[in-house]
Amino acid sequence: QVTFGSIFLGKVPVHEEVHRCAGQIYGYKGCIRDFQVNHKELFIIDEALEGRNVENCNVPICDYHPCHNGGTCTSDEENWYCECPKLYTGKLCQFATCDENPCGNGATCFPKSRRDAVCLCPYGRSGILCSDAINITQPSFSGTDVFGYTSFLAYSTIPNITFYYEFRLKFQLANHHSALQDNLIFFTGQKGQGLNGDDFLELGLRNGRVVYSYNLGSGTATIISKPLDLTLSVHVIHLGRNLQKGWLKVDDQKNKTVTSPGRLVGLNVFSQFYLGGYREYTPELLPKGPRFKNGFQGCIFEVQVRTSLNQGFKSPGTPEGHPNSGRSVGQCKDSPCSLIKCRNGGKCIETGSTVYCECLTGWKGAFCTETVSVCEPEHDPPHLCQQGSTCVPLPNGYTCHCPLGTTGTYCEQG
């Protein structure tokens, strides 16, 4: 009979190493499935008093090819991980991300879902990754997209509009319902957001009518037109202000005037001149005044301004006609979806110059060409792996890779 103080599997702990042994003591590398002393079987995990760097011995995880979306599985002696291609992240490369922005040319990357991202294209660009250059002569605006962003153009601050200005422009509506409800056409303000007490100038559509408002610092003056004649394909607006008195003319309607309250006569604005929408994407940060909550839907063109009766009309911008920035603005009557073919029942969605595929359930990817794995959170029905286990897809179904201390088909048992 031999009496043991302790039995060590793998490697003797550092504080227990027998230093008189010649050479270095190396730990065992591999798997030990069954352990028996004489006729007694010892349960390696359940009966162990302590341990370190021990995990379940299974088929190497990389043999299951667990990485999604083109990820490469790499394993070392103790762990494994997926090297993810651009756009994807997560343990299995299952999540789309904007951390490594795939969008080009300064586009706004938005994670459409946990799988895919959408590139909201800047002015002059279009396509899935905003890599296509487009020439814009008549800007097309898409209102507020499903992500909460408005399409817009931002021009440099218009100088010398303190005491006098005139604007004229033309527009076409995208449709005869939502484009008429609550839509901003243009805005410029003192601090950029039209907060209480700030000077501002804005034009928009509400309930089928044109609404023109300005505040010189002592109260808001507003003119509301008659309902638009929807038999007209192009609408024309001419508006202006001289000191406190403002006026508005829409199409063939009679000229309307208003006088702002209080004694202040100067408009002091320092923000950029926003056309079609606004940079911020939450309604609370849109210009107050009457507060138009959505961007314009349709085309706005031939925008011109003058700040004196003695000068001619000019396009906004420095240089003239050139915006400083913009987002999701296309060319009127052009359809970026004409160049995109979504697969497997996917639907092409366009908002100005921004375009993406909306995939049916079970499909993903830029063109809906990739299947949703049974292990992805979006799969219907979801996998049943529990207690922090890893779902690994198989040719038929999936298996659950259980962490140490759990067992069962779905790692549901301790």
C-alpha cells in the first residue's frame, strides 16, 4: 500500500516543484480522459481540489469552421479566435461594425443591424460604399431615413443678410403625401439650432402649405401660404425681408406680407445655410421656430439669394454654388437602385445618393447573398446554447461548445 499526500496531473505547481531534480520540469500537453488508481476511478474535474489552465478536451474548435463572413480561425495551445475581415467583429465575426469604417470618401457609417452596415454618402458620392462619383446639378433630398438622419446640403454662412435679403428657388415634390407634412426646405440661425431667443430664418412645408418664418430677436414672424396646387410639377417660391417687414409669394398665389414683433430690425445669423435638411439627426436638435421635424422629400434647384436691390442674384456657397458638406443627396430623377441588384428577394432602398439592400429573413450581406448562420443571434429560431457556451454550426444543425464545469446537449447542466 502506498499513501499519497497529493496527486498532480499535468504539472507540479511551482511551489511544490522538486528542485533537486535535474533539468526543467515540463507540464503535460494533451488530453487525459480517464484516471484510475488501483481499482478506483477518480473524476478529474469533480474531485480536484485546485487547478489551473485546464479546459475541456474536445475536437479542435477550428475543425468546425466556426468563423462567419470569411473569418479565419486560428488556434494556439490554450485558445482559439477568428480573424475577421473588414466590416465584421465578434467572437465569430458575426456582427457588422463601423469600428473599421468600410465606407469611403468621408461617408457616415451606420450599423443597419448586427450583421450589416450602411454607408450614408457625402455630397457628390453614391453607391454601396459611396465609391461612385456623381455630378449633382439638381439636388434630390430624401427626407428623414429609417435611421433618423436627414439628407441635407450645408453652405457657408450667407453674408450681409442683416437688414435685407431675397431668396428664390424651385422645387418638385417626391410624392403628394408625406413630402407635404412637416418638412424643412432651408434654415440658417444664430447658433445653428434656432433655440429660444436666437435669430433664425427658415422655410418649410406643413400640411400642404409653404411656411416662412424669421426671428430678429424679439419674436417670430410667420407667413403661411395657401395650399399648393398639386397639379403643378414644379413650384416656385420668392421671399424676402426688409428690416421688420417680410413677404412671400408661392407659384401664382397672391403676395403675402408680415411684420415681425418688437423693435429689433436686424437678422444676426452665424450658422451655415442648410438646404433640404439638417446635420443633426434627432428632431429635438432641428431648428425650433415652428420646428420642422423632417427633411425635404424631392428636388430643390435654382436656389438664389441677394442681399441688396442693387445687386444680382447669386447661388449660395463659397465658391458660388458649392456646398461645404452634405449627406445622402442625389441627382434629381436619377435612381442609384438602377445600378444595384439585390439577390434572393432583397429589396433595394435608396435615400438620395445612399443605397443599400434590405434582405429577407435568412439572408444578409451587401447584396443579400450570404445566409444567416443557425448560430447567429438573428437566426429564427435562435440557438439554445446556454451558460456562456459557444454555438458552432455543423453541416446539419449545430453543437454547443461547453465551458468548463457544464455539460449536456445545450450545456444546460452543471
